[in-house]
Amino acid sequence: MAPVDPNLGSPRILCLHGGGVNGKVFRLQCRALLSGGLANHFRLVFPNGPFPCDAHPAIAPVYGDYGPFYRWLRWEEFHEKLDARHTAIEVLDHLCTQMDADEGTGEWVGVLGFSQGAKLAASLLWEQEHIKGPVPLLRADVRFRFGVFMAGSAPLVLFDPHGTLGPPPKHIDTAETIGMQFTDWPINNMGNHAISSPTLHVHGRQDPGIQGHRKLWEYYVKPGSAKLFEWDGDHRIPLKTTDVMPVVNEIIAMAKKSGLLM
């Protein structure tokens, strides 16, 4: 008889990999966070993105045999083009299918992402706060209490699978574009483009994309709602205990403030 998973009833965190990765690799990349204490409190769920693509060059040397690999959004001109509505349908339907397939029974309480997955995580949290309607963004039982954005770049993206929301609000991108081409930047974090839920932002100081990550932190979260942790690394997830434990402790602290943990 297979052993019973002790985390089946734990609160769940949706974990979104970067572009050109997959859920299996992302779990391995997050191994220090899991062993550092997150697995004692949460069930972390690692879905695959909807769109097949080549392995990201940064992970190919170590994880090149762990394919196939996926992405959530376009970041290269040669990636297949879909309009914003169909991109949203593919991403959200795919996420819902994989969330439904998870055997866990705990509440979905947080969303965590790295790189492109962090952009998606932040966008889901923003849309949960700002877009109200009869049809839930993901599922009726999903209400994220906090977000963790590791090496995530601004801008946020509007996901409109029903095609009923009209043009995106100011300072928000559309789902079919390549984010590096965005120009409608805000001048502060005081408008409707900003997230008010608790968030943790994790940046590697040597990451070539850190300016984009700092834009997410500076302009897209409301004052007082977010915490920042910067560590001496590049575009990857922390592995050393001295870098991992501040991240783990802050996630647990957000969960306690939200009434999820004692």
C-alpha cells in the first residue's frame, strides 16, 4: 500500500515556473524552500505551462533531460502568436485543469512564481482584486491571500478569457504581447494598477533583469503591502540557508497574518 501523503489537507500554494521550464524542474529548483520549512506548513503544487517551447538556456545544462518544457506567455518573436483572449483561455483553462487534478484538499491560499511565472502570479493576484464579475478567474473556491514573486518583471497582464473587459486599464499589458515592448509605465504605486494583498518580492542583485523586477516592486504593489528581500545571486532561486530562510520565514509570516497558520 502506498504511503498516505501527509500534506494532502495542508493549505495549498500554486507554484508557477519560469519560461522554458516545467513543474518538475521548478519543484527541484525550489527544493531548498521546501526543505527549509514550507513543506511543513503548505502543499506546494507545480503545474506545467500550456505552451510547449525549448528549454530555457539557463536551465538546459542541468535540466536539459527533464523535458518537455513549457511557457505561459510569449517572450520571443518566433513564439506562436495568439490574440489576448485565446492566450487567456489557454493559460487559465490549463491552470484550472491541473489544479483540479491535484489530490490535495486544502484551501488555495497563495500563488508563487519565478520569472515569467512571477509575472503570471502577480497578474492573477491583481486581477483577483480588481476584476469583479459573475465568472471567477480560476475557480469559485480559489482566493489567494498572498503572493511570492521571485525575479518577476513588470508590467502586469490582463487575462480576459471571455472578451468582456474591454481595453486593459492604464499601466496593464495585454496577454498576447511581449512584455519587453511595453511603454505605458506608471509614475507611482498609488493607482488601480497596484496590488494591495500581502506580497513578498525576491530579487537576485546580480540578475541582469533586476531593473524590471524592481519596477514590479516599486510601481505595482501598494505602500505597506509588500516586503522585499534581495540576495547576492543571479537569475535563479536561492539555495543557501542564509538566503532561503528569510524567504521561508516571510511566507510563513504572511500566512500567519492572514489567519492561515497559528
